[in-house]
Amino acid sequence: MDSIDDLFPLSDLSEGEEAIIREIKEGMGKGHGKRKGLFRQEYKKRLCDLGLIPGTSVRMLSHNNHTYLIEVRGVRYGVGRGLVNKIMVSYEKD
């Protein structure tokens, strides 16, 4: 398994790069009051339903400041910056 130092957010991938999803960080980010620090289970379930689960390969197709186009298992998804910052990945070891 990768050490925590090997993990980085999916948002750091350059266009065309591929990595392996290792974990999904919890937390709602800033400005969510009492819900801050909570990651609602329905979001995690939705990610699993889309195939965004640890051990899965993900490719960064394109991105701008707020929207990222990724490919997982041959399917393309447009996702927001908040989400891609919570998906922690690493490069596959040879």
C-alpha cells in the first residue's frame, strides 16, 4: 500500500495522466456550519455507484479552474473542484 506521502489529490493530475484512486477524504470544506467535517454517506455511495472507488484507475482528460473531465472504466465524468480535491490518488508502482 502507498504511504500517505505518495498520495495527492486527483486535481493535481495533468491532462492525459493516469493514477489509481486510493481513498476519498471526508469533510464538506469551509462554510458548512455544523456540517463542516462531515461527508454525507449519500455522496460516498454515489461515488461508489459511479465506479470511483479505491483501486480503480482514473485518467484526467481536461480541466479548467472549476470543472474537471475524468475517465473511469471507459466512462467520462465532469466533476467539480471540491470533489476532485477529496479524491486521493497515487501513481501505480511498477
